[in-house]
Amino acid sequence: MTTLEDDARALLATGPLCDSCLGRPFADRSFGLTNAERGRALRTTIALADDADYDPDAPDACWVCEGYCGTFDAIAATIVAELDGIDFETYQVGTKVPPLVEENERLLREDAALEPDSGESLKREMNREVGRRVGAKTGTDVDFDRPDVLAVIDLEGFGPLDVLESGAAAEVTSHAVDVQINPAFVYGRYRKLERDIPQTEWPCRECGGSGIQLGDGGEEPCDYCGGSGYLYETSVEQTVRPHVVDAMDGDEGTFHGAGREDVDARMLEEGRPFVLEVKRPRNRDPDPAALEREINEAAAGSVEVAGLRLATYEMVERVKEHDASKRYRADVEFSEPIDETAFEDALAELRGTTVEQDTPQRVDHRRAALTRERTVYDTDGDLSDPTRAEVRIHGEGGLYVKELVSSDDGRTEPSLAGLLGTDAEVTALDVIGVEGETEPFELEEYFRDEPGVDEE
Ligand SMILES: [Zn+2]
Ligand SMILES: [Zn+2]
């Protein structure tokens, strides 16, 4: 059985090694040491055992790493410089190791008759040693799961010997370091106080959003959208996005809504949850209350946001996937006068019932016809005159509420029109609540900031 010292002698017999490369095959021994400390201890032990002169390590002569193990400080200095002006709390470092160096690592273990996977790889050591230095210099923490920033080092991007020659203040070329900034997220609820505002921007389908069409005289403004490129002048997304992107000093933003109402429906009362995702944010901690005021002032009453908070990455999936029930308020017109009792009875009949709905005729014709079942949780309403009513409906997510009223030529069963035996049509629709079915959207685990003081 070979001893640790035998193994170290075998490693040293392969050629000149730096302390890190000598210690790395023993990286799984003695937690709390660096590989360089392990290597230095082994080298010292052997020198003492042989009563030979101590021969200190020289990374520039190391045949395995070819000098890279002497560049941890320089790489970390470059990463810190690249991260200057970027606000982050967590980081991760990744390394691309040249294939020749990986081959050297394999040969080292083979020549010394060690297991091919003994200790750890240079890649792992590089990630940890550089990362530790970046963390210490910036006062931030490593996060292997979803860091705010990720720095990827391409070792082939610089020559280690040049770096070793330039001494303590050395940096590597910035081309060898790729800094990626992960997105940041703001959660909130929006209200849409006017009709005919889409949730997300809606490019003109005639000109594809360019605002230009080809006429006899060459390019001219698109007839369909008047040259704006948009079918609707604005959207909730366009109202919210620029302010959040600016506040976070990011490059661009994406709007994620918890479902969407029809363009002609308002979104009132509690509003609808959304997340604004900001790409490459240089500031991850804007003041949500100030941002909220700014958005609301600029929107001047057409759109309002409330309850803005800094959210985690997981909040995007939360708003998109969390099952939610919806509350509606609809103005309804009947083609014949309705009796008060019949109206109340029909609403009572719908309360708690499960309706079957074929895909509505107004929905995309290319979509395959499906029958879905949805529960109507609650109904309520007031007949204002014999042919007009306000109807309030609380239904399971995905319930087609206009069709629940009209029956959509019998495609929704039962329906208000069907129960009353007369045509009924929604003339104006408002969504007044979007609530999680099993629990609220706003659980603390999805937020990065402290809960705000409720202003209302
Ligand atoms: Zn080395
Ligand atoms: Zn157009």
C-alpha cells in the first residue's frame, strides 16, 4: 500500500509542478486547506524526509497547469473591474479549461498511478479560488443556483506566463472574462381603467410592426396602423415597462401577466398580478414605492399599478402557472323583457354549477374545438330595467364569461340566455378580481424585499 508521501513523490517525479497541481489530487483530504497549502506541505515533508534543500514551487514552470494556478488574483481583479457599476449580491464563477491542460491533468494522475478522478479538477479549483477572491473584494456571496451575476473565464483567452511576469497588480485581458447579469423582477398588480388597451404591446399585423408599407413610390406609412406600427396606441406593458427598465438601469424588459382580459374589458378593483422582467439590470434595488408613483403619474389614469415589490425569479412561473379564479362585472342586454323572479332564478341556477363550454366562435378559428368544464362559484346581479342588468360572476380560471351569458349559439351549457329562453349579450365587461385558487399569489417566499406598508 502506498502512502501519501509515496504518491506525492510519484507526482513530483512526473516533472516540475506548482503547489496547487501537487496538492489538487489530494483535494478531498483535510477540509479547510487550499490545494496550494496541501502541495506545499507535501513538498516540505519530502524535503525534510530526504534532508534535501527545499525547492519552492514555480507556477511558471508547472507542466500541468502551464502557469494558470498563479493567475487566480489577476483573474479575480479583472472580474471585479468588469463588475464595476453593477449592483449584485450573489455571484458564480465558471471556467473554460483548455483541452490541453485537461489532458495534462489526466496524464499527471496516470503517470503517478493515481485514480483518474483523484482529488478535483483544475476547473473546480479555479472556480472556487477565483470566486472566493471576487466575493472577498466585493462583499458578496457565491450562489450556485441562481446568482445575480455569472463570470465565465476562458483560460485560452490569455497567456498565463505574461500575467505571471507582470507581478502583483496584474489583470488578464477583459476578453477572457464574460460577465453575464441575470434578470431582476418586479411584481405588482395592474388596473386597466379604460377599454381598448391590450395587456401587451400589439404590433400591427399588416406591416409586422414596422409602420411601413411598400407603395408605388417606395416605402410609405402603413395604411392600417397609420405608421405607428401598433394596432393599439399603448398597452399595459408599454405603460409599465420603460419605468421599471429605467429604474433598474437594464437593457430591456418583458411583461408577464397572470392571464389576460379581453382588450375591450377593463381590469378594476384588486387588479391583475404581473411580473416585469428586466434584462441586464445594473441596479437590482429600486424603490418600489417611488416606481409605483412614477408609473401611475405617467399613465395619468388609463392604467394603475399597485403593490409593487422586488420579486424572485420564481415569481414569473408563479404568475403564469398559479391557478386563479376570476371575478367579473358585466353589463348585459336581453332581447326581450325579463321578469325579476326569472332573472333571480337563473342566477341561482348558475351558482355553483359546472358548465360545459365549446371553444367560443370568437376565439381563434384555427384552434381545435374543445369542450372544457368550468365551475361557476358565485353569481349575483341587478335588473336595472326589464332588458338590462348588471351581472357579477365569480368563476374558475378559464371560464368564458361572455359565453356563459350568451350561450354562444348553444356552445355553452347551461347559460344565462338558455335559462331565460331569450338572447342575452354582454355589452361591457370588467374583471374585478384575480385570486389564487388555493392560496394568494403574494407569498413572502416570492419576494426579495421587506413587505411594504399598505397605503390603502
Ligand atoms: Zn500547476
Ligand atoms: Zn401597420
